Amino acid sequence: MSGWWYFLGLVPFGGLVLIVWYASPGTTSPNRYGARI
């Protein structure tokens, strides 16, 4: 993550955006870390 994401977490509205982003589902296809469990 870049520094902008940490800055966004310090802004009151930005915290809500980060919570939604972290709670959203990831990709369903395999990625560089392997297949989903």
C-alpha cells in the first residue's frame, strides 16, 4: 500500500472507505498467491 492509503485512513470519511474496501470480496480466480481455499 502506498502512503496515500494511510493518509486516507486518517481522514474521518477515509476510514469508512477503507473499511468497505477491506471487507469487499477479492478475486474469484487464482492469483499470484495460488487458488482460493
